[in-house]
Amino acid sequence: MANWAYQRLGAPPQSWTPSSRRRQLAYISLGVFMIFLLLLVIARPASGTLGDYYHDAGSGTNQTKPEPDATPDANGASEQSSNGTEPATDSILKTPGPPTYETLRKWEDDLPQHDLDLPFPEGRKGRYLKFSNEFKNVGWNNCLNERLLNAHLAYMSKRAYVFSDYVWAPEHYQWPPEQQPEGGPRTPLTAIVSGPMAGGLWGPDDDAPRSISARWFDVVCPESERYLIHTEEVKPIVANLSGDALFTHWQKILLDSDERCIEIVPPTPDIDHLPQVFDLWLFGTTRVLSLWESFSKSPTSRFLAPSPIVQAAISRNEYLFLPRGPRPPHPAPRDAFARTLAIHLRRGDYLTHCQNMASWGSTYYSWALLPVIVDRFTPLPPDDPARAETMLSHCLPTIAQLVQKIHDAREDYIEAGEGRVLDVLYLLTNEHGSWLDELTTELKAAGWYTIVTSRDLQLDAEQTDVSMAIDMHLARKAAVFVGNGWSSFTSNIIHQRLVDGREPISIRL
């Protein structure tokens, strides 16, 4: 009966001789191989490592190494693609293409505070504040530290902060020009962070108005009902004030105004090319430090959190951080991040910028200047022959200096408490190739068995788009963070770690 079908077709039944069995196995093997090959071709573009999206690994992939480009900050520092990773600027199309965020934008539009019928201080009678002078076309971290302070100012002025998309500099975007959307690449703020600044809740007993999207601002505050404040009329008055005095001046203007809808607008760039309320001239000096006491305790800071997209990426890649070395001599934390030292290795554009900062005598940037930070830096006098070398040892250290710095940070942290273990190392870097290979070789020789780099992370298209926030949250979660004191990326991580209550010995520069 087993051969009935063959008999009906008039063909002689096939016998299971040894030769026919070999043919059957060959056909089955060939079929399995073809299916596997098809699945590999289909699945490969769906995700990639962070390195696949940003670097040419020399493996025949369709990415090519871009030329670095950067936007300088007030200290001469720069934030290229926010965390120092080099974006792809070639003209070869990438698969998958950039995310559209259609679902997320619909979610933003449906936020519960987007309702005209809500009672005061929200709804059609609410009080709102939009900063149309916010940073655009610069690295994300220059935008983040400004937007956080803007949201804090709106909160302290009893107005709803108006949040908007992050607008990329096209040359920093991870997809080539042919795939960039019309009007330029943008990423929803809610794809990068969550919390009150991005429309989330304030504290349980806080009746402050919730932040709204720029699209809803156009509905609740039509142009005919907006009161415009021109920054060129206010900024000259506060140009040299301390951060807290500058804040108080703006707060009084906003509190004293009876206008329901206020929009802060910039002049043309020829009048002021840095028209922000909290600009780079503030962040690049110790004037910013007087803001720390109020800002660090603000719910804007305390409730700042990663977006669900960032959280999903962390969960997806957490297995990479599981220790693979010998068993520690005493019980160690089960949480791999509690055993991780993360270090921000800024290369690329810093090869030039560190030299410039040495000639300018630049100090650390923003929150890296806080007195609580263990490592300090004071530029040597211009006529000191060791000035440049001293600066470079901090800003662009050699491999030997990095290995020693990591060793010292590890030992200092372990000695500061009982039962501490650091046996996982995370390298946040835009570097690749022989320099990174040499560094990891030296680190392994120094006793690091588990080393993860930004290039090792597996990310989908949305996660790739917000990779700077993923690296930031990994650095926030790590037991110890070693940063670059001239970087706004490092400054923002310092802010988040101190707000989280991390001890200063866990933050090194």
C-alpha cells in the first residue's frame, strides 16, 4: 500500500536500496541547505550590529567608512553623531531603510493631555511655552542638555513644555541622502527618552501641566494667539550672569506674563548664531554650576528615563554583558551591569579637536566641572611646554594611558566598598580597526575577560536610529563610568548618574 500512488501512475515502485537511500539523503540535504540560504538572505537585513550600520568592517558589506564631521561646542569640543559613532554618509542604500515611526507619532498625537476640554492648567485655557530657538542640526547631546533645562524652566514657570522632534544634521544621519525623508531626517523625542520632558507624568501629587507635542501646540495655540519673546531682546541682559541668575530672570518674565501661549523665537543667525536660552557659552563655563542644586532635584531630572525602544535594545543585548571569566573569589552581583565598567573612548573628530582645545586652554564641559567629580583638570599656562601633552593625556590618551586609567578606576572603586566585582568592560567608541584591536588585546592581557564594544550590539532600524541613547543608558547602568570631560555626552551621563544617587568614585574622567 505504501507504493499505491506510484502503481496507479504506472511507474514501478521505488525500492529502498542503499543507492536510493543515498540519493534521498542528498536531496534532503540539498533542500535543507537551500531553505537555510533563503532564510539567511531574508533575515540578514532585518538587523545588524552597531558596527554594521556605522562602519565598514571590510567584509564586503554595503557600508563605507564616512569622513568625520562635527559641530564644535563652546569649549571647542564636539558631538559627532552624539556619542562619537560615525554615521554612514555614502550613497549606497541600506536595508532596512530609516524608520518612519508612524505608530509612535500616532501615540504622541493621542496623549491624554492633547484634549481641549481638559480643565486648567491644561486644555484650551492652559499655559504653554514653546522654545523655537532650540538647537537643531547638531549632536543629540548638545540638544539634550538644553532641552532638559528648557523643560525645567517651563515647569518652574507653571507652563507646559512643548517638545519637538530631534532634527539631525543630514551628514550625521545613519542613512545616506537618498534614503533621508523629505524635509530632512528627524527622530521623535519619545523614541529617544521618556519622562515629563517627553509628555510623561510628573509626580503623583504634582498638578503641573504635562508637556505637549509641537503638533498639538499648533492646535491649542494657533499663531494668532501666541505671544512672541525675541531672544535678542533678553539675552544681552543676562549674557554674563551666573546660571541661577539667568534662570531667575527668564522665570520672572514667564511668570509675570498673562499670555496663555508663549513662543520664544530666535533672530537670524547673523545677529545671534547661538540664540538658545541656555547656550553653549553657559555650558562651557562654571557659570552653569549654580543651576545644579535646583535642576538635579527637579522632576525633569528625577523622572528622566530611556524610551521603550532604548529599553528593548538593552534587553536584547544584555546577554553580551554576562561575565565569561573565572569565578570571582567572593560572591558577586547577579546583575551583569553591576559588574560593568563603561568607558567613553572618543576618537575620530577628537584627533583634531583635542589639539585645538589644547591650544585654546579649554576646561571640562558642563557637569564635568562639578566639584564632586573626583578627577579635575586645570589647563597649564600657554607658555608651558607641557601644555599640549598634558591636555592630550586626558582628552586623547594613548593605549597605555587608557589601560592604566581603567585599571586605576577599577581598583579605586573596588577598594571603596565591600564585595565589589568589576569583570565586564564596555567600550563606547567610534573607533574601529587596528587601534581598537590593539586596545582590546592589551586589555585582555590586563585581566579583562569580558569586553563588549558598541559595534557588538545587535540593533534593528529604530534602535539604530537612537543608538546614542542606547550607549548613554548602558553607561548610566554600569557600576563605573569613565568619560571624556570635554564631551556633552559624558556630561549628560554624569548628570543622570548623580541624580540616580551614584557615588562620585563611580564617575571618572
